[in-house]
Amino acid sequence: MGEFIVEADGGSRGNPGPAGYGAVVSDAATGETLAETAEYLGVATNNVAEYRGLLAGLRAAHALDPRATVHVRMDSKLVIEQMTGRWKIKHPDMKPLAAQAARVFPPERVTYEWIPRERNKHADRLANEAMDAGLRGEPWKAPASTAEQAGGATGTSPAVGREEDTAAGAADADARAARAVATPSAGWAPADMGPPATFVLLRHGETPLTPQKRFSGSGGSDPSLSDTGREQAERVAALLARRGTVQAVVASPLARTRETAAIVAARLGLEVAVDEGLRETDFGAWEGLTFAEVRERHPDDLNAWLTSPDAEPTGGGESFAATAARVAAARDELVAAYAGRTVLLVTHVTPIKTLVRLALGAPPEALFRMELSAASLSAVAYYADGNASVRLFNDTSHLR
């Protein structure tokens, strides 16, 4: 069983502004660097970047040895105090990031220590390298890192504006948590990891709004299935009963997903659990409207929404970044709860596309490049080392 030191840092040039993180895993006994990871995050706050660095460092350590003990050292007093439980996390949108970090290793195997910034130069340099690479439009690459050779010299454009757990930072927490994907080990997964947690993702059957292509999220009329939708659910149920692989059923709390799940679960002889994190995006004032109607009534808001995951629908709806943060947190909880099992998640267009996007490590705009039909099946497997594998997407063969 290994004993590792994780040093992590993150920064933002503007707070919020162009942001990135860096993390280093070293052998506690020899000081040898075992892994480096860094990433450009786009526009984010320091708090988000620091938490993302912590999360990446813990996941890199877990990929090396999931049984290891870990000592985390960071120069963020805020993150250290919050992760040890001595300070409360003030804004609820910061909680998913901390929760994800807390679940990588059992709590009794992780300790935390605040260190001065000058003792965290390696991780700081990696964060700055990631930001520099991102601003050039390039990904950070480990072989190009000069962090260790340079003795942790301060980056040419240092991170600024640290330790601010603000409302502005919370909005960016949503945006960056949407991208909180594990740092997996490279190559083929080892054979001794055990079976993955496999999510079979079922979009609910049609409602009266589906054929009209109207926005139908969690803030609208909450329609039930149409006759066509119920027939679709029966066909899915018959298919999954023949396969006999589903061991549990979890649904979004909305009527159309609970009804679809109930039809399938009855055929499988299973109960339905409800998870709030699987609900659809709240589309605000767009609920019930067609795309053309939104274009006519709210053109500026629609254009912003199509170009930025942080943009909210008119009237205080939910951004795709906020949805993704919620879905990522639900994903992590479900993976932990159903490790090694096959679970049917009955949910909606945005959560399913988001789970697939995160599994692929694709950017937020990938959401607009996927087609997801009513009552379609997709599948993603999640392994113990943080790897995810998309097994199926938008299968509608059972409806033909």
C-alpha cells in the first residue's frame, strides 16, 4: 500500500478569468514525482481552480494505488479548512466539488496541511503552464512541463485574487464542475479492477409536447406520457426483461420519467428510486415554447445560450453549466452506490447528453451535436480507476 504526497494549486487571472490547475503526486518516502496533471479551465474563479486541482491530484493518486494513504498539501487556506471540516462551505454551489474530492479516498486515509505558497511552487507552475497553453489554444502536455526542472519558478503570468468564496465564484463552480471528469490511467484498464458500474440511460417516452419539439424542462407543466409514450415504455421494458441485466432502477423526479420507470420496473420486478440530480434543466420562460418561438421572442438570450454554457434561459432558468454540475454530483454518488452493478437511469435529454459528454471528455458545445430520441437507450460504464467507457448511444431499435 502506497503513501503519497499530493500538492495541488489553481489560479485565475482575473477572478473570474482564464484559469487552470496543477497537481503533483510524489512518493512520501523518497520524494520522487510519480504523476503530474494540469488543465486549462477557461473562465473560472480561483476557488473553482483550486478545488479542481485538489480533485485531479487525488484522482491521479487513486489511479496509482487506490489503497494508498494520501497527505494533501495546498497553499489555499480556504480549501484546506473546508476539506477538514473546520470551515463551512458558504455557497451551496461549491459543495459538489468538495463532495467529489471527499469521495475519492476513504476520509480516514487522507490528511490535509496548509503550506505557504513558496512551498507549493511545483503545482503552481503546472497551473500557470496550463493557463499559458490554454490561452495559446493548446492542451497542456506533461512531457513539455518544466515545473520540476525549473525548481517551481513562478509562472510568467501568476495567478491572482485568491481565497474568495463569492457568488461569482459559485457560478463558475457550476461551469467548471461540469467538466469535473476523472484523470484516468492511460492504456487498457487492469484486469483486477472488478466489474464497472454500468448506467443504462433511458430517455423517457413521448409526452404531448415531444412531437412538437417544445422546451420541456423541470420548470414547466411537468407533462405525463402520451399514449405513444406509454407504448414506447412497454417496448423498452420488454427489451430489458429479455436481456435480464438491469439490477436497479433510478428515475428523475418528474412525472414523465417516473411513469416510464414504473412501467419498466414493474416488468423487471424492481422498485424505483428517485434522484433529484437526474431532473431536466429548468428552461425558465422558454418552457412550453418551440425553438422558433424562443428565437422570435428572446433572440439575444437564445444566442447567448447557444454560445455559452454559463448563459441562463430567459427568466432565471438553469444554465447548462449548472445542470452539468448537478448531474456530475449525482453521477459520482450513483457510481459509489452501485459499484459493479448495472443500473437503469430513467432521465432526460440534457442529463443523458451530459453524462455522455463528461465520459468522453468533450466540451460543453458537444451537447448541441447529439441527437437523442424519446425512449432511446444509451450506456456508460464507470471503472474503479476513474475511466469511463461509452457503450451505446441513442439506440431506438426496440421501437421499430
